[in-house]
Amino acid sequence: MSTAVVRRTRRRRWPRRLLVSLVVLALVAAAGLVTWARTFPADDVEVVRPTKLTFAPGVGGARVQDLEAVVFGDRLQLQRNERVVWTSPINQSFVTAAKATVKYDDHHGYFWPTVSTGREWTTQRVDSVRAQGDRIVVSGVLTGSPQVPYTMTIAPRAAGGLDVQLSTTSTAVDAIGFQTGRTPGRGVHGFGEQFDSFDLSGRLIPLLVREQGVGRGEQPVTFLADATQHGAGGTRQMTYAAYPTFVTDDLRGVRVSPTSPEAGAFAVADTRNGDRVGLQVWSRTLHLELTAAESATGLITQQQGAVTRPELASWTQDGLIVGVQGGSAKVRDTVRRLKAAGVRVAGVWIQDWAGQRTTGFGDRLWWTWQPDPTRYPDWKGLVAELQSQGIRTTTYVNPFLTDATGRPGTNLYAQAADRGYLIRDAAGKPYQQDQGGFSATMVDFTNPAARQWFSQVIAQHVLADGVVGFMADFGEGLPMDARLHSGDARTLHNRWPKLWADTVKAGCAAAGRTDCVTWFRSGTPDMAGDTPLFWNGDQLVTWSADDGLASSLLGTFSSGVSGWALNHSDLGGYTSVNAVVKNYVRSPELLQRWGEVAAFGVVLRSHEGNRPAQNRQVYDAAELAATARNSRIFAALAPYRATVLAEATGDGIPAVRHTWVNWPNTTAAANDRQFFLGRSLLVAPVLAEGSRTATVSFPPGTWVNIFTGASYSGGLTTDVPAPLGTPAAFVSADDPWLPKIRAALQTQGLSTAN
């Protein structure tokens, strides 16, 4: 109907604005009908709010070596080496509990929790604070009927801060709440990869791994996705990686220990009260890590640093990893044209190596995990040929298998089904999950034999013939009602990305790829030691902070302080849809600006998107000059970036970071539209179509544009010229990296002389 209306109005030459208005009105009317007919799924996750805290008569503080618990009349405070590490909210209980069940509505990897609370324990009494060996033990009850006893054991944490074990023996309780005081109005950051403002105050955030959505508030695409795909438009609370981890502007942090079972439990973060942050976790035990430091970098190092992280292979720093598909001839021609245009090409990312299929959403893949002999008849030779040019080959894999009956090669789905290696439905059959045009089934990673088998598939097929890495997609879609080899899907859902990462790591080891380059979009808190790289997932090909270029920065900021030290986005975005009144495709300007952002990232990797033919590509003739320039910026920064990567790998400090990480408690720390690469390089990307300036909030000092040499005073917010091709990037005038970076850019013909 919409198409017919458009054709008639074009013949009558109705004004374009009137046409758009009529279509929008039609959509609004449709929205009313849809709302009347049914309600879109939504989160319903209200949590227990703390009320009163009391201390039994005679309860005082305790001290053990450098640990101290200080009792005030209205709160409890924990210190180490005289530094306040944690404080309870003033006049409020810091432990709560609930008898509460969680139900889920799910559809295609989207999950919406509903919490039903039958009983709450909101008031707390502290009966004892005592030294016990090298620890301090706090105990008491949550008052109510019945009373709920609790014990909190505090010990020194090896990496700094405190290690806290909180538990209750009451079987009346399903979930424990833990409250942390903060200075009123001070910001809170983290909770995994949250595509929202860096300061997450004022939110109620379900910590649930799930699809992030298409649009996430940007209209009209969000409404259309909701209406046609059962709520697939998503919200700002939806993310591939939700962690029970946060830091505050008070330079204190709280993390549920990543290796504890409760780190993967369903939880809800509550930041709605300006004087506290709450975590309600569906567990009767909580292993908490409390941290505090003098600087934000020190805080992150203390919280995240005690992990051995794999290093990112050095070849990734040489230039562009170009996303290209379409067969051997297409790959060869694309590489030839890029090199002829002066593009620094480090690798290719060929996601359709196993074959391609077309669905209503766009170009999708055959999930058979073997080279497609039709598209790539000379696969081994192609990989070797590229390698001879210094160009590495990466591909794609995910934890699903699809029935490949009738296709060449081994039917891995049939093999896995025969051996009982797939997750099952209620009838005990392989769980067929609708992927939007085809179905597929997850490998059951709770089965050690299945995990071993799939790691061999990765080693023998995905990483065969000289392939050096791949996108490790999905991991967030385990159905809550799936039957597994062992365990309950509801309690393992948030842990599934870790099981997937373990399998990938084992596959790399079996292939002898010690420098295997893998990147994940879904995550759990204890994945830092498994993968060298993450990516933001599927952004819309727009500028927006809802689901476009600006949102990728927001996700990078929160994930960076949550444990993702190396993260990046698909250059150009991924999701392209025709929403009738607006066809979401990349503009040349968006592609170039996204490339300018990626040039200051940890890897420079492009994506063709789900509709390659409708979208501009970095290898199109009109885009080659910009692609070449951005690849040379990326290559010129390699010596500086090596120090940034070393810091990220060693200490857990994010390579691409919010200004707050380097300059907390300054006015510059409030700007969500700029970032630092490492400690020295400040970048203010252009995030608005048509703009030729960037608004920069400079930290204290004098800052020099690395391209133009212009100087700017710190402590001010200034509009800086940023024409296409000249990003707004700065280094402090007294930083020893300034002349080195300027010289490297000049060598590439990218900077004016001093």
C-alpha cells in the first residue's frame, strides 16, 4: 500500500515534505492499531530498594593489619591503608534480599525479563563487626518474617582493594542486593558495554546478554522493527555484554568476581538514587571485589589488571583489514585497486568464505564452516597469494550449525546431531532457532566432547590453509528453555559467551595459532584472558547516538572501564534497512567520517554491511582517496599505538578511552563526543552530517593539532576546524610524543611542517 501511494503522489507532483508527512501519519495510525492489537515486549525489572540500617548496641569497628571497618552512626565504611575503599549509603541498608522469580520473553536472540517479587527484605541490622584472623567479619540479619541472616567477610585483595564474600543461609531468598554509597551527583560508569551516556546515573539496567536491537530509539526504524519483528527495535538497556561491574567518580569500583558463578547470574543495576549504586543478583552468595585509587587509570588497573591477556598480532597494525566478499575474483580485484590507490592493506576479512545466501534482511552466510568451492574454488591458493603480498586472511564463524544437506563438503550439522552435540528443545530434538530466513542450532558447549569436537572444526576448517583469525560472532542467543548436556540454560545464559570463547581459544591452540586474531561482540566478565579483541556489534549505518556512529563510541567507553581493553567497530556500520520513509544506507560522508574515527582505533577493519550493493564501500572508486588517507593515518600512529596496546594488554586500561579515564574531575571529562587513544592523543570526531567543525573540551594545558600545528588553550570548550580529511586530533604541547607523531604524519604526507 505504501508503495502505491508513493507512485501516485509522484505522478501528481505533490511536494516531497507533504508526501513524507502523509506517510509518517500513516505510520502513526498504524502504530495505534498495533498498540491496540498487542503490546511490544519490554523489560519489567523493579528491584528491592534499601530502607533502614541499624547497629546493635555496642557494635564498633574492627582492624586487622591494613584493613579497617569503621562504624559510624549512619553507615559502615571499609578502608585499606587509610584509604576509603567502600562506604554504605547514609542511613540506608547496604544488604537487601528478595524472594523473586524471573521469567523471559524471547525472540530471535532478544530477551525481555520480567521480575515477580513475592517478598522483600529492606531493613538491615548489623550485630557484629569483628576481627577473625587476617579478616574482618560483619554479620547480622535482614529484619522481616522470617529474618534473613547474612555474613560479610572482608579480606585484602592481592591486586589491591578488598575481597568480600557476602552470603546468606536462608532458603527463603532468591536474590541478594548490595548497595554502595557515592557522593551525591557523582557519575557511575561501566556495567559492560552499554550504548548509553558514559554516566549511567538514573538508570535501572538489566544485566542480561542479548541482541542489542535495530534502531534502539532512532525513528522510524525502531518502530518498524518492533512492529514487524516482535520488539527487535531494542532499547538502550539492551547489549551483547552486560557486566556486574562499575566505577564511580569517587574513584571507587565494585565488581562481582569474574570467576565466581554469580558473575554470570541474572542481575539488575540500580543507579536511580544519586547517593548510591545497587546491584541485585539472583544468587544467595556474592563474591565482590572492591577497589579505590588516586586516579582513574590506577582504579581500572587495580580492578581489571590482574589477568594475562593475549597480545594482538603485530600485522593488524600495518593498515586496513578490508571487509570484502563475492568470490576469489572480487577479492583479488579489490585488493589490487586498493593497493594501486595507495591504501595500506594489512589483511582481508572474507566472511562469505563458507558460502552466501540471500534473505529478506540482506546477504547472509551458510553456517557450514567449510570453504565454498563455487565462490572460492582456489581458496588455498588465494590465501597463499595474499600472504605472499604481506596480506593476511581472516574469516567468520559462529557457534551455530545449519543443515547442509545437498551442499558440498561434510554436513557438520548432521554429524553433531548424530553425536548429541547440539542443544535440544523440549522434545529432545535439535533446537531449531529461526535466524530470519533459515534455521540453525547451537553446539552444546556444556558437553566437553562437543566443545572438543567444535574446537577441532575451527582448527581443521576455519583456520586451515593459512587463515590467521576470524570474527567469532554470536554467543548471546542461548534460549532460556533449551535442554543442555549439563546445567540449566537460565543460569548458564549469561555465561555462554565464555564457553564460546573457551572453544575458540582451544581451536586456535589446536591449529597452532598462538597469534590467532579473533574478535567477539558478546561477552562475560571473565573473557579478558581468552581473546585479544572485541567489537561493538551491529551498528546502524547512521550518525546517531542511538544506534549509529556515535553509539559505537558510547559502547566503547563503558566496555573499556568494564574490562574490554581492546574494542573497535565495523568501519561504516553494519545494519542497512529500507524503512519506507527512509532508506538507511551509508552516505559517502558517513563512511569517510567513520574511517577517520577508526584510524585512531586499535584496528582498522571495514564491513560491507548486510546490503553491500546498496551501500558505499571503502573500495569504491570515489572512496579510495579517503580510504588511503585513513589507512596512512593508522599506519603512521603504529609506534605510538604499540605503547597503548602494551598498556591495555598489561594493565587492562582501555586503549580507546573516555576523557574521564585520563582526566577525571575536569570539565573535559563530561564530553561524550571525544576520546583519547592512550594517554596522549585526544580525538574529537565529527559526529554530525554536514559539520566541518568539532567541539573539543580540552583538559588543562596547551594542546596542539597534530595535522595543522595550531595550538589551543586547555580548560576550555572550543569549536575547532575539522574539514573532511583533517580530523581534529591533539597532543599536549609538552608531551614527548607530539614531535614523534607529527614527524610520522609528515612522512606520510598528512601533516603540515612545523
